[in-house]
Amino acid sequence: MLSFHKAVEGDFSAVNELIIANLHSDVGLVENIGHYIVGSGGKRLRPVVVLLSALANGYQGKQHLTMAAVIEFIHTATLLHDDVVDVSALRRGRETANNQWGNAPSVLVGDFIYSRAFQMLVSVGDMPIMGVIADATNVISEGEVQQMSNAGNSAIDEATYYEVIYRKTAKLFEAAARIGAMLAADEEKGGIVDSDSVKNNAVNSDTLIIDAMATYGKHLGMAFQIADDVLDYQGDSDATGKNIGDDLSEGKMTLPLIHARDHLDEEQKQLICSAIESKSSEHFEKILTAVRQSSSLEYSVIQAQEQAELAKHSLVKLPDSELKSVMSDLADFAVSRIS
């Protein structure tokens, strides 16, 4: 068990139990696929962020457990849909649900998990938090469409890359951290805290904390996604749980490729562009050599580290505590996989 899991061990176990309980369905295939994808060995970092953000801000209730499960269900649904869109065969080191059961069942079970998340969200009964989740799922969907539209486009620049990974990945981390702080502020005031309605009041300490936690989540998510994109050019599939070279096969211009394209000679640049445009990993080894020669992996690691540092800096408004230290350690963990 990782240190950030240990810090919230009791609550983390309760969230896992809640997740399993809410996968129940009278339709056997729904339960089979749901349990398969939920039990696939992920670290459940997003629900951990909900727990840490709430507890580090003094929350003592139980709704953070439900919200952590909601966040994980939304993430799980996006994974099911992603794998269909990307025609992925491997995730977290084992066969994807769509590869085992087919695309249609995976999409429909993804829809079930999405709807179950919103059933659980309604049970919390907090409209501002519902607003955060609704906004996040909308932005995530936009990110998925944007990434799909960009597939095969070798001209993608860094600004577009960062925009996509914010929407597709960092937005849910941001929502997770924001919700934890909102629950704590809500409990302290004895009522619902609407983070949007108080933004004009610069001296409102709750707003400052909520926004700081959201910023933490955003940069944490950015760091994780950049690190994941670097991992496509490091290690092997056993270590990373994915097929090395998948980004090329899917026509995705990730940060290492963007930097390499802009810092290589014309022949090597064309090699990368052709691979992206044809969505082929046929020349992966040659491209890997080119990416390494251009120091693009080192550059990308630095960008991930900068995002992690921004996440850690966002914690300055929190009072010192063990949980604050764990949140800082989690940011370091995001990039420790590649540094």
C-alpha cells in the first residue's frame, strides 16, 4: 500500500466497499464488466484526492466517501469509453473490457456507471457540488472529442496539447480536490458553500482554500498526464500496463513528440509526422531513438516536475499537518515514475 493510501486507509477501504456495493445490477453483464474494470488494479488516485482534500481541511463527516466513489465511477466510465474510441487492447497490464466483451457492451456499461455516479451524487443533495461534477463531466467530454479530432494531426502545438490534457485528465483531479474542500467549508458553516457565488469576495478564506485545492488538483492531474505520456517512450508494457507505442498507433501528438518534432532535422521530423498521420507504430524504435536524441524525454520530465511544483505550491494556504505533507508527497509521486 502506497503512503497516500495509508494516510487515509480506513476511509479508502470504505470507499472501495461503497464502489463494490454500487456496482450491483440485476443485469449480469453490467456487473461482470463493471467489476472487471473497477478491479483492474488502478491506484484510485482521484478518490484519494477527494479524501485528502476533505480531511486536510478538517472535514469530519461521511459524504466525502460517497463523493470519492462518484469521482472514481466517472473516471471508470471514461476509461471504458476511451478504450473503445482508441481501440485499445491493453490497460493496466491486462485485456481491456472492449477487447473481451466487445465495443457495444463496454459503451453501454460505461453509460450505466456514469448514471450510477449521478444517482449517488443526488443522494448527497448538494447543488454546488452537483454543479462542479456536471461541469467536469462536460469538460472531460469536450476533451475526448478534441483529442479524437486531433488524432492524426502532426501539427499540434504545446498549447493545444496542454488544453487537451487539462480537459481530458486534469479537470477531474481539479474537481476531486475542489469537492473535498467544499465539503469541509460546508460543514464548518453548517450549510452549502457555493464556490462560484463567493468568488467576488477576495477576503473569504473558504473561497481561497477551495480555489487553492482546485489549483492543486489541476496541476497534479497535469503532472500525471505528462508523466503517462513520457512512459509511452520508457520501460515496457509490463511496467507501464499499456502497449508501448500506443500513442503513435492512435495518432496522438504528445509532449515528447511535439518537442522532438520541433528540435530535429527535417528527415527525423518527417518520420514523426508520417507516423502520426498514418497512425502507425511501425517505426517506433527509430522514433524512440530520435526522441531521445532531441532530449525530448528530459524536457517533458521537467515540464511534469514544474506542474508538480505548482501543485505543491498551492498547498501553502493549508495549515501544516501530516495530510498536507501527504498531498505534497502525492505530487512528487506523480513524477517519480519518470524521474
